[in-house]
Amino acid sequence: MLAICDDRQAAHRPLTRLAGGGLAPNPEQPERIELLKQGLSNCGIRLVSPTAHSRDAIAMVHDADYLDFLQHGFSEWKKSPANGPEMRASVHPTVRMNRKPVDILGRAGYFQADASCVLLEGTWDAVRASADTAVEGMTRVLNGEDRVYALCRPPGHHAYADKAGGFCYLNNAAIAAELATQRGLRVAIVDVDVHHGNGTQSIFYHRADVQTLSVHGDPAYLYPYYSGYADENGEGKGLGFNHNFPVPLMSDSETYLAAVDLACNSVWRFSPDVLIVALGLDASSADPFACMNVDEEGFRRMGERLGKLCSKTLVVQEGGYPSPALPGLLKSFLDGFTSR
């Protein structure tokens, strides 16, 4: 197995997140990269840097105005009266108010789905590097590698085509999937992050060439709250190609794995040419968000199940936040994933 990582991803260092009505330290930090690298080293997996990629693959998934906002928005923000150290919106559109304004504060609310996806000086460089890591990973798979792990940070599965959210800016898994579909291949994306992959679902909700499946904590009680329910099955041509498997909060490994098994059964029926695993490690009992109780052995068994689904697989890193357990969690998953 090969792993990809771009050290430019460390350029994004958010200061805070809005939690419980106040500002708290943001856990989505560059230190995640080093902890995950340690897990790779413990597995003996070779790590390489991506080559430079054009913006074309990103532009196939993301809106042009949104990309311009990510690239230039913070510079404009610094010139405005509302120039705090982080670009965080204080107003957001509702379903009844969805016009795109000109003022930078209004555009921040339009393009930032929530208050956790702040922009800073290095954000664009980091999210481009994260997307390039996923593009490199899928390019390697399409060119002959069977299994590749893309150490992407910031994560991507909450990012819509035109909105950032949940620490996510560019949807790395969706960008990788679109590359495969451009070659006429059918793709399945299995997201096992503890939070629903709402951005990924939205991007492919009307399509039949990409199957999207998400195992996650019940959104009635957990971010992103407004999507991820079991009755969301796609629309139009995509009807029947989106599946959600919400599980109760604080579930143990057996409960979480039972939902993963249901997702795997759907993948078997779809029979994709390429599989993408959107790997969140935040269902761990050791994760700082403390939403679920999956242990290391549970992640090993999860990796074992997912590793048997498709001969061509890209693993894209999503959540999983700094703790001493993070390297061991990644090692356990990858040990299971490569055990066939």
C-alpha cells in the first residue's frame, strides 16, 4: 500500500471554533498530520509527496465563485472593517433568503455553511494541497496502484459544491470520485466518519454513476443535523444510489460495525469499478468529540470489511482529532484493510 501526503497542508491553522455559544480551541490542527504520519510509520507504509496538479479536477466539482472566495476572500476580509484574525461569518442565509451579496461579510455567510470553517492566511494553500493529495491518490489508483491512502487535511466530506462547513473546504473524496467517472468508471464512496458526509451526498445526489453511503451518528442529535437520515435515498437518476446508516450516539464497535456491514452489502450489489473510503477515526471512544465508542479492534475489523470490497480502492482521510490514540487507530484500520 502507498500513502500520499503534502506538507503544505499545515499552512491552515485555525484558532477557534464556535461551540456552545462561545469560542473554543479548534481541534482541526496541523498536528493531526504528524499523528497520522506516525500511524503510517508504525504500519511500515511508504509515504510520498504529490506532484503538482492543475485546478481542473477541483473545478469539475466546485463552483467557480466559491473557489475564488476561498482563494481571495481572506485578503478582502483584511481590508474590511470586520477584519478579525479569522474570517468567520456572523450572518447566514436561510432557505427563504439565498441571494449572493457583494459585501465580503455577506459572501462569507453565503459560502460558509457554519462557524467552524474559518478562513485564514494559509487556508487556500492548505486546502489546495489537501485536494492535490486526493487527486494524486486517485491518479495512482487509475494508473495501476491497487490501494492508496491519501492523508488529506483539512478534511473534505462536509464541503458542498459551493459552501464550506464542518472544518471542510474542498471535498477531496468527491474530487477523486469525479476523476474516476471521467474515465467512465462507476465509483462507490463509503464514509465511516462519525459525522454524516453531507457535502458528498449533495454533490452526487442526482447521479447514478457514483454511489454514496455514510455510516455516522444519528443526525437528530449530532452535526450536521439537517441531513444524514435513513430516508434520503437520492433523487432523479440518483434515486436508490444514496444510502445513510445512522447509529445511536455512544454506540459500541458491534453496533457501528453492523451499520458498516449494511453499507458493504450495498456496495457489493452496486459492484463499483473503484471504491473510495472516506475514513473518519472520530467514532473512536478516545476522540476529543466523544460521540461514539468504537475501539481499536473495531477499527481493525472495519478495515478488514472495507478492504474486501473492491480491488481498486482509495482511502481519503476525513475526521479523527488529536489524541495519543490517533496513530494506533489508523494503524489498526490499515492493518485490517491490508489483511486480505
